[in-house]
Amino acid sequence: MIIVMKKKAGREQIDDVIQWIESVGYKAHVSEGVERTIIGAVGDERDKVRLKAAEDMPGVDKVMPILQPYKLASRETRDGDTVIKVGDVEIGGSKCIVIAGPCAVESEEQLMATATAVKKAGASMLRGGAFKPRTSPYSFQGMGEEGLKILARAREETGLPVVTEVMDASDVKLIESYADVLQVGARNVQNFALLKAVGLAKKPILLKRGMMTTLDELLMSAEYVMASGNDNVMLCERGIRTFETSMRNTLDISAVPVLKEKTHLPVIVDPSHAIGQWRFVLPLAKAAVAVGADGLMIEVHPDPRNALSDGPQSLKPEKFHKLMDEIESIANIVRKGYAQGHGAH
Ligand code: PEP
Ligand code: MN
């Protein structure tokens, strides 16, 4: 159920409602909006009508059922958009942010060269996999902890926060000790044990849509993370599998506005893994910004031909620079409804 407080409800009244919700065995998730406070009471669905009694409490405006199966991720339970802060970077706010870097950390030289180049071009965060989910067990699996250390050094050097993938629940603590954002990849979107584990992490989560995941399933996966206690989830559309074989996946551009209507969580688009070919990354990136994405994730490599993974879809630094320039004017138009300071980067 959602307990909507009156506009003028005071702190004490809000606290009383939270206490009461918890006393009847539900968990209270408080969203303090600009206009009013909304409290999501999440717990046993069969018994929820008893929460209606909160309607008689001082400061309560109304008590309504949450219609969607995803409760915490639903727009119904928040007043406004979730803005996730990672250092100085705000995801879901006025700017369309760009996360860039190689598919995998391959060496200190490769990562530093990429990090300094993407920083110069205006990227907000650095990506790079240290634990790689490869289709073949014989392909490069990532550098593991050594890769995490290199990522942390690149952050020191450039100031860019670092995003990296976690594949196993038992690695969450290790990866969290190096990274700023934990990525859950497409192949693990319904690995519920992993989702619960990253829900206990203190760092934000970038949750990628699976290649066969509906938007409601993606939101239920976000719900797992949030129900475990981590509200800072950004969703990522990275292409789904369709009958079309001309590209690696089909970028579901319509996922962006539809998700933005269903959820208050930020939505990122990864055109690189969707299309699989560097030539088409720029037009898709432009489309993603135009359709309202809160950010982009772009693979960049100083020497794509010799990349150990995803070379064909990786942009060289010069091409990435061009991408940053070209999306800026689109971002300025699309995000002009936001507060001051909009821009592509
Ligand atoms: C990646 O970001 O490098 C990756 C493996 O992505 P996805 O999980 O979307 O395939
Ligand atoms: Mn990749």
C-alpha cells in the first residue's frame, strides 16, 4: 500500500506512521518529495487491507494499493525521479551522463589510455570489466582483482568514478571495495541470489536488461535489489534478441519512454552491445538521447582491432570524442525542461 501524507504533514506525524507500519509487520519505504511525503508499506500482500487503518492517523491524506507488482520501483511510490549520486555525478538529473571505457580491463596501459581519452572527451564515468561473462569458457575471462586495482588507479588518475561488473554473489564485497557502481550484466538479470546480494551493497547498481527480459521482468529484478535495501538502481537497455540477424541485438529504443513512465529509476542506454558494430553506435546514441535516456554506456578502446573482447563494437577515442560533440546539442534540447546546467556532459 502507499500512504500519501498531507502536504503539511510534520516530521512527527510521518514518524508515527512509519512506526505504526512497522508495528503491523510491514517495511516502510519513505520517499520525501518536494510536494509531499509518500510512504510505501511493503510486506504480506494478502493482509494489506489492514493498512487502510492508517487513513485515520494525523497527517495522512490517503492510503492506496500499489497497483504494480514492482512496488518500490514503481512511479506510484515516489514523488519525482530518483537521482543517484556517484561522487559529483548525478544520474537521472538534469544532465545526460556518459559512461565510457573498454569492454574489459586488459592492462594498465590500455585502461589508462582509454580513461584519459574519455575523460578529455567529457565522459562522466569510466567502465571496464574485470570479471567477464563470456559465451565461451575459452575466451578471455577478465583480469579479476588485478583489473579492479587498475580501475581504482584510473579513478585516482582521472577522478572518474568506476563502473564494473559483478557476476557472483561471493564477489560483491571485493568488487564493492574498488568500484563506485556495480554492474549486473544481461546474463544475470534474473540471478536472484546475486540481485539480493547486491541489494545489501552500499554502492549503486547498474542493472542491465537481459536479452529475453520484458520490461516488467526487468523492473521485478530491480525490485529484488531494492527490497534487499539498495534503492540506488539504474536500469540499462542494451538490446534484446529478435528475429533480426543483421545486428548483434535489437536496441529497444521504445523501452526508454515506457520505462520512464513505469518507474522513477534512471534509464541508461548501451548502444554498443545492442548493435555490435562501431559504425552504428553514434546514430543509436543520438536516438537514445533524443528519446530521453538519462545516460549512455559506450565501449571505447584505443586499439579495437586487438581488443580481447568486443573490439568490433568499440569506438576509437577520436570517434568517441565526435560522439560526445554530436550528442551535446540533442541533450540540450531534450533536457531543457530540467533545472539549469543541462548538457551532454
Ligand atoms: C558489458 O557491459 O561488457 C557486458 C557484458 O554487457 P551485457 O551484460 O549487456 O552483455
Ligand atoms: Mn562488452
